[in-house]
Amino acid sequence: MSEQEIMALLREAFAKESKGNLTIALERGQKLADLGFDSMSALSLAAYVEDRLGVTFADAALSHVASIGDFVDMVQSALKEAS
């Protein structure tokens, strides 16, 4: 799965979590906190992506996710582990 495909999935997840109120473009360097997402929101985002992709994220990996880029890297790592 390409980074662009992961970013599209994250946009879906962010839109769902924000009830459609998030209309900004996502970029690797953006911090989740700057987008109004706390640790509980990040867990919801992770659960959405896990369900869509059939992967599981380690709690330790989730604890290091602070930015969109971190989230993309975590998804790519989980997909590599699953294959």
C-alpha cells in the first residue's frame, strides 16, 4: 500500500472521527494534537485503520504516534509485518 493510499485512508478516518468537520489537507509533519486529536481520538483512528486493513497495532507503537507521518509509518510497518 502506497503512502498516498494510506493518507487517503487516514483522511477517511479523520473525517469519521471529526464527524465530517475536518476539511484540511493532511501532511506528514502535522501533529495530531494540532489537529485537535488527543490520545483517545488517536485510538479511535487506529481502530478504524485496523478494521479497514485487517492489521493490529502494538500499544507500544501507538504510544509513539505524534504526527501524521508517525501514523503512516506505523501503518506501513504493520502491513509489512502482516505480509
